[in-house]
Amino acid sequence: MDEGKIQDIDKNLKVETNLKLDDICFYDARREPFRLYGLYNAKTEAEFKRLPDDVAQSTNQGVAALYKNTAGGRVRFSTDSSYVAVKAVMPGIGKLPHMPLSGSAGFDLYINDGGKDVYFKTFMPPYDIKDGYESVIHFEDRRARNITIHFPLYSCVSSLYIGLQEDANVGEGAKYKYEKPVLYYGSSITQGGCASRPGNCYQNIISAKLGCDHINLGFSGSARGEDIIADYIASLDYSIFVCDYDHNAPSVEHLEKTHEKLFLKVREAIPEVPIVLVSKPDFDSNPAEIAKRRDVIYRTYMNALRRGDKNVYFIDGERLFKDENRDACTVDGCHPNDAGFVRMAEVIGFTVDKILRKGKSHD
């Protein structure tokens, strides 16, 4: 375990801290025994990111600006330390008028309880955060726990150090129940805007409940189904592909040109992967226009069924916020708040769970 202690590897890399803890020892989250999920080549890249540089920079300007936002990133480990601290180096901080800083720039700590990750506390970023922060969470007692820490949704992180008691045991933590991740591609809603904390975006809620890894390829305002991103998605290995980019197609016509094309690229590359097609949730904002967009997505679905595709699913976005109090599910008529994300997680998670269970039964 000592190989992860920075000060034991290189005395010049000792982490300076303002935390008033005499027995703290920092570990680099990139090193063993820590396990990183949801990020591209997280152990070797200089900054945490969600795409290769060439793909991000060739897709569109928005993706190039957002691919180092760490939405969906997680670090998992086990420890019997009586506290866990983080020290994050963050070269880019997302500050938005309609999203809490705890969601855009904070880290969440979850504890695995009976196979399900359960929220414990948030490493709360300071209001005046500029290039990172440090924070500590204390437990009521000292015993072994399996920990998951969720990365920020709308900020960049170049390094993350985990602070534990110097005599604490450290292990790799709980493994996910399902080996292959679920891949989500979509808009700012997919990226997590505007959850109050990272664990409350719908993919993280689903993963915590079902014990499944995932990759979040949500790009605020910038998921347009271009060929280069479609080719990249088609090149990956995952259990389920959730295609959720309706919101960012600039027009119905653009959706018509790209949606089925993207679907067919993935289907050709991975003939048996289950694909879930989702239309946008904020149906009430412009029902006539959004119904036309939904029809495009439904057409992709029906065409697949006619070809004999047995691994395609459709989720009507109008259902995502459900019925009663659906007007309370967003912060601005568009982006979900926590209530909206919980409802999205329930609806999309039902289908994801059904597919994963079906696949498990066939193993």
C-alpha cells in the first residue's frame, strides 16, 4: 500500500495542506490501490479528461472546451481511516448562475452499503474557489469502508490527492457488479446540469443503485452527433449505449440527418450492444416542436425494429419528469434540478436495470 504515498515516492512531491490533522498522509488517486472510473486513460494523462485530445478538438468548439470537465469521473477505494480528505488541483472552475457550486465544482463521498453506494457527505468547495481546494470528511468511528468519490460535473481537475490517517489500511474498494460500463452521450442535462452535487446527476444515481460503471459523454450545448464522435462511440466497449443528444441538435432537420446515422454506425460496429434512444425531457416548453424531434428519434427506433433489431429501446422524454409536480423538476424550464434528475434516473434506470439483468442471466 505504501507505493501510493507521495512523500514515500518523492520527498519533493509532499503535499502541502492547511488541514489541521497531525496524522494525515496523502495518496495520489492515480496510483494503486485506487481505482479510477469514467475518465479517459486516467492513470497516465496529465489532466483528467473524458475523450482523447484529437477526438475532442476535432468534434466541435464546445466539446473541445468541455471534455476536461470531469462529469462521471469516480475514484473508488477501501480504508479504515476515521476520515477522508481531498486536495484537488483544478485548472478550470465552472461557475454558473443556475447551478450550485457544490455540483459544478464539488466532490461527493459515498459509502457502499450492501452492494449499493449511499451518499454520506460532500467535500464542499469554498465560494471563492480559484484553482482547487481541500476539504475533510470525518466518520463517527474507525472501521473498514468501501468509498466512492464522485468528481465535479462542470470543472477541470488535473490532480486529486486523497488524505487518510497515516496508519490506515488502504485497498482497491468494491468492484462494480457489472464489468462493462454503460455509455451515455448527450447534452448539458447528460453532463449533469444542474444537479446540486455530482452524485445527483441521473447517471450517478443509476450507477449507485445498480452497481454499474458508466461513462458520461455529456457536452453542454455541444452534442450534435457528428461523424467523429459517432465513430469514437462506436469504437468503445460497453454494456449499453444510451443516446440522449436530442437537446443539442440545432434543428429537427439536423436531428434527421444525424440521429439514425449515428445509431447505424454503433450498430454496425457492435451488432449486439443494447441501444437506448431517449428524447428530451422538458417537453412542456414547446410541445409541438419537441414532438417533431421525438418523432425523429422514434423513427430511428421503429426502423431498427423493422430490420429485426432486438436490442433497441425507446424512452419518451415526456415521461421523464412524470406527471404530478413536473413543473418543479427544473431550475430554468430546461435543466433538471435534483427532483428532475431523480425522476430521470427512475425512468431511464428501469430500462438500464432490465437490460443489465437480462445480460447477466445470459452469462
